[in-house]
Amino acid sequence: MAKEMLSNEISRVKFNPIIMNASGAKCTYEDELKKLAASDTGAVVLKSTTVEPRKGNPKPKYWDNEFGSINSNGLENLGYKKTAEMADMLAKEFRKPVIPSIAGLHYEDYLTMAEELGKTKAAALEINLSCPNIPGKPQVAYDSLQSKKVLEKVRELTNKPLFIKLPPYLELIHQDEILEILLEADVQALILINSVANTLSIDAEKEQATILPKKGLGGLGGKFIKPVALGQVWSFHNKMKEKGKEIPIIGVGGIYSGTDAFEFLLAGASAVQVGTAYYQEEGKIFRRLKEELMDLLEAKNYKNVKEVIGKLKTIEER
């Protein structure tokens, strides 16, 4: 029974545990991916790939402290052909879901990569509509018509489950707009949220920004963004519930403990991802989070994570 306590299934993809890495942190190269796959992660999510290999933005492009991180990686990756090879290798060698992530620089890129990566042994495809760190390239997710176009065409090209990675939508009307598109599209999960774009950290002693690209601006992650991420998960969960429809949500943003993961479940997440904390603590974090979450569930007399999903109470309901 304990073995299944942290298990959940999204579109026939079983995650056990429901805790996995977020695309971006130490999941680009083969040695990194094998270390990740050998850990207690519930899945292996690969770095978002582009059609051609990219070196990414110049260094320093990452900064962190105990509260989180700012990065401007710039989609450093090996290209989709190498990503496809690694996805097949990981799926063959390790008995857990493998999820390549796709980030097109152009509309046609999404189609090329979705078609080819859809032929691999991947359990699902992550469609990253929300990379904030490419100079001169807007986030596709903030363009409703382009998002609709990409999702409709990608679905025609592959029958793999599609997990859509989104940025935060801070206006309710924008949440409504993208949700209408997502509910019409044949997608199997939402990943909420990617890093918060265009934030700045400053080294006061040196009187300069802590990272180089984009004049110091980068994507914010870690504990800094947890309230934003929880709010997005809760909002989308409730909006779908009101419509009588459901797309499972994978929550990400500031998960450092079993309690953090539990809070995302309460807000409506069916699984969670770990980004900054994985970068800082590496693979050992998954075992720690598993143990902490299991202890918390047992203390609260829950039999499994599925009993927790969306059970958050507002003050009026107490």
C-alpha cells in the first residue's frame, strides 16, 4: 500500500512518485540524464529542445540563493535529433516515464520536433510555450491565436499525450482566454508554471546585475515564486471545475519540502516538478521529498495523494 501512496496516473502515464524534475535544471546532457534517471524521480523530463543545437546565452547566466534563482539559459541544448536518441536510450534503460520537452523558435519548429519526437519511446511530450529567456523571441503562450495554431497542428502530428508548459497569467481574463483554447485542444496536462520572466537580482557590493544576458534580466524560480505558482494552479483548477471539465495539472514553482508538494496537491495539482531545488540539491532531493510527503499523508490519515487533489478550503468553507 505504501508503495502506491505517492502514485498517480495522467493519461495512462503512471508517475510513482508524483514528484519529478522540471525541464531546465541539469537535464541536458547524457551524464546528467542518467544520474537523474537513476534517482528517485518519478519521471525524466529532458531540457527543452530546439531544432538545431544551441549553446544558449553567455555566462554567467544563473544565480541563486536560499530563496530561489534567476536564470537566462537561452535554451542551451543538443538539438532534437540528439534529444530523440537520448529519450529512447533512457526509456530502454530505466523503467520510468521519459518526457522530452519541445520549445520552437518558429511555428514550423514545433511541428518538425513533435512529429519526430512522437516516434520515440517517450511517454509524453512537453510542449513548452513559455520560454522567457530568448532575446527577441516572445513567449508563444501569451499569443492566444498562435498557441491555438501550434496545439491544433501538433496534435495532428502525434498521438503522444501532450503536456503544455505555461507561464503565469496574472490577469483573470487572460486565464480565461488561454483556458478556452486548452479545453478545445486535445491536451492531457498543464504544467504550471514556468519561471516568472524579466526579473533582476543585483550584487550591491559590485553594483551590478548578477547575470549577464538581457542586461541582467532572467526567469525567476524557487521559493520566490511559490505563491504565484500556487495561485495559478488553484485558479485553473477552479475554472475547469466550474466548467465541468478537467485537464490534470502538474505544479511547479518553489517546491523544497514534502509540505510544499502537499500544498500544490491541495491547490489542484495531480503531480509536481522540482526545478531550482533540484539544481541545488540534485538527485537526493527526490528521496527526501518522497519521505516527507509520505509522512505527512500518513499523519493526516490520507491513503494516497489522489485523496488530496483540489481539497483546499477557503476560510468561508471552514
